Amino acid sequence: MVGVYLMKIPKFLLVFGEKIKLRIKELPYGVAAQYDIDRKIITISPIHETDNGLLHSLLHEAGHALFYRVSINQAVSYETHEFIVNNYATMLLENFDIKPKLKK
């Protein structure tokens, strides 16, 4: 199922000066989004039914990009890493009116 979004996402985001490409593309069943560390790409599946769901996945994957950019991934287990980025994305959405900046 392909979602219909009111929110536009930028073509990329910056994580401490590193350009991370963003794209919406089909992913394997059950995968909402993923960050490709080697290619510096966040892919978001079109399965999201709301802008809020899409934004949560974007913030979650941006958290992964941040962890790898500043090498936090070397200090914590994958499970801890996943727990932090997921809960941080949730907390941001609960407390802030967030929308991505459209970068050129």
C-alpha cells in the first residue's frame, strides 16, 4: 500500500555536515525504513499511512545516522542503540511540532 502524504521530505538531511540522502521506496515486508551506512541513504517505505508515522521513521533513521556519524554505535549494543533512537523519535514527536526543512 502506498501512503498519501501531505508532508514533503527533503532530498537529503545533514548530520554534522555529512549529507544523508532521503528517498521513499518499497522495502521488504515489515520494514518501515532503513539506514544504509555505507551509501549514506535513508530509505522510507511507502507503507506509512500518516505523516506522523513517516516522520517517526525519518527521525528514527536520522538517529541511526547520528549514532554512526559520532561513533556512539561503538559504545552501545545494537539493542540499546535501537531502543534509544526509537524512544527519542517518539519523544520528539510528542513534544515538538516538527517538519523537515526542504533543502535544495
